[in-house]
Amino acid sequence: MFWFDLFTALYQFSLRTDLGITSVDAYGLTRPLKHSIALWYFSTVCAWLWLSTDQFQSGA
């Protein structure tokens, strides 16, 4: 779960710096923000899987 922890830390840091919030509870966010975070997670995981598959195919 290294990537999950890394993304969670990055989210909390970006939310603190951008919105000026001192403590962010992932389950206390508003619904649109939750949807955008979920979409970012999904797109990042898909991109990571695509890159790893592409590298695997080119190296094989």
C-alpha cells in the first residue's frame, strides 16, 4: 500500500497548502471534492498500469 500512502500524504499536503486547511479528514470532504479525488486516483492508477505494461512489453 505504498502508493496509497504516498497519494494520501500528497493529497493532505496539497489541500493544506491550496485551501489553507490545517487538518483534512478524507471522509469529511464535500462530495464534488471526493469525486475529483476519486477521479484523480483512478486516472493515476490507470496511467501507472499503462506505463508499466508498456515498459514490460518493450522490455520483453
